[in-house]
Amino acid sequence: QVQLVESGGGLVQAGGSLQLSCAASGSIVNANTMGWYRQSPGKQRELVARITSGLITNYADSVKGRFTISRDNAKNTVYLQMNNLKPEDTAAYYCNVDPPSHDFWGQGTQVTVSS
């Protein structure tokens, strides 16, 4: 069974940076469009960045120019580099395929940005 494990979250001041990692137990990263999602209390989970197998990337308007998604197929890992973080970026971050599969939601990694 494929598992996705997110890591790299933490507490950071506004303007700071974090890099999130999503490691897959199988080869799911190689063949699929992968996405980073986030969910904050009281809000729906939203897609913030996606990357296709052909390395085409798309971003939500709220993170465009600040976040960068990348992938390393050899390591079955997807990354999210987050720069110039804002308090509104505070959320639990998850990776999944795009469109997301119920079977692949992991525990997520918490990002908290203080003002």
C-alpha cells in the first residue's frame, strides 16, 4: 500500500522560509501529477501547488511567486519550498496526487507562521 509522509513543517516568523518534503513508499510520484494541499481550521482543504510528470507547475494565486514545487523521481519525493511566509499560510500541509485520492491522505505537517 502506498503511503505519503510529509515532513519539514514548523514554527517560523513572517518572512521566513521552510521546505516541506513528501516521501512516497512506492513509485506513485514518478507517474502522477502531484500536489501540495493545505487546510487551516474552519476552512476547506485547498490545492496550493501542483507539478505534472512533465514538470509543468501551477500555483494558487495566494502563493504564486513565494512557493516552489519540485520533484525528485529517483527519491520518490516531492518538495515545497516556501519563502516569504505570511501568517495566512498557517495550516496543515499535505501532499497527494492531483486530483487527490482518499487512499493517499497522510498525517500532514503543520506550518505555523507568527506575525
